[in-house]
Amino acid sequence: MDLWKLASDFFKVVTNLPVIIGVIKALVLSVEETGVAGPDKKKAVIDALVKTMKEAFGIDLSPYTGWISWIIDGIVNIFNATGYFQHEKKAA
């Protein structure tokens, strides 16, 4: 493992965190409309983010998928708490 490359990539992630969060937010909003299950939506967001950041900025986010998952959960929790995401209640 090349520690300098890992440190460099981590620095890129930290300095681009506002951009990354914005992309995650946009991806979360777009996959919410698909109607698929939550874990599948999260996987789609993670895969799209890793691909987008690699192609657009040359940043490999694959080692940070755990952190990305945590950020996604936070954004979704905020959307749920504010009522932005309206979930239909199933009849009993």
C-alpha cells in the first residue's frame, strides 16, 4: 500500500467534501424516485458517486464507501425529518 497516495487521495476527498456532499444529495434525490428498496438505492448512489468522482476529478472514493454510506444516511435522515421525502403508509 502506497501511504503517500492514500494520504494524497484523503486530502483530495477532504478538500472536495462540499462538492462530494452536493453530488450525493443530487444522487439521493434522483434515486428516490425509482421506487426500489433502500439498500439498492444506497448502492446505486455509492456506485454513481465513485464513478463520477473518478471520471470528473480523478479521485478514487472506493476506499471511503463506509464514510459515503454514513453521509447518505445523514442526508436521507434530514430529508425524512423535514418531510421532504413523503413515504406512503401501507394499510394494515
